[in-house]
Amino acid sequence: MSAGNSDVPPAGSLAEDPATFRRILSHFATGIVVVTAHDTEPIGMTCQSFSSVSLDPPLVMFCPAHSSQTWPRIRAVGTFAVNILAADQLAICQKFAVSGADKFDGVAWSPGVTGAPILSGVIAHIECRLEAVMAGGDHDIVTGRPMYVGENPGFEPLLFFRSQYGGFSG
């Protein structure tokens, strides 16, 4: 690639402006998960910031906002499930993104080995033990140690790209 390649976007100033930073990050497609646990009742929240961290040892991470009312409850349980949403589960994504509502009303699920809700129709789920929590700006960076997993490989993922939801078929 030459220095004068017109396919290279011009550099701009760093993203101290939250709107600019959000727009730039929207160019990275992400999957959507619902993180669940069970204390005295099923609890859960939508999360876009999810990733694998390590294969040896196996670790995953997600990043809940400090403003989340659900995350402190999940943290107190010490185990949680990551439910990877399928393309047809936008309504579930939106339902679990709202604060204060009965998120499980009308949502089919069954308890996993840890008791955390496994949502019906997800592509895969990963039940984890809470490993570590670190502050990361206005979010926490949470790592979990996978203990139990399951999958439905015939399903397509729900993706978020350029501030819109969609699917992917390969």
C-alpha cells in the first residue's frame, strides 16, 4: 500500500469527543450477549462489550457500565452465563437493555448448571465463575472462567454495526 493511497481515511484528532469516539467505534461489528445470573430471581442485562481473553487458561470478558443496576447483583452471585444472541433475538436484546422492567417476562429459559438462566434460542452459552473485576473508565472490565458451555451452531448471530442491528450469513 502506498503512502498516497486514496483508500486510507485521513487521520483526525483523538476522540476526546465522546460522539466522535462512539462513531469511530461503530465501524467495528460486535455480537450481542445477555449476561444472566440467579440470586433470589433471574437477573440479566444486554452487553455489547464481550470477548474471549485467553484459551489457556480459558477466560472471557465483558464490560458493564458503572451505572448498571443489574451488574452489582450478578457480581454478588459470583457465577454468570453469557448468552450469545441469534439474529432473530433483537426483541430480547432490547428487553434486557432496559432498566427496571421484568426482563424475563415472556422469555423462555432454563437454569444452567450454575443456576444462571440459559435463554432459549441462543447460538451458544458460556457459564462462568467470576475471575476478576477491574475499573476501566466508566465501565468495569470483568473476566470470567468458563465452566460449562453449550451451542446451537445452526443459528446466525445478532450483530451491531454502525449503530444498527443485523445478522450475518456466511
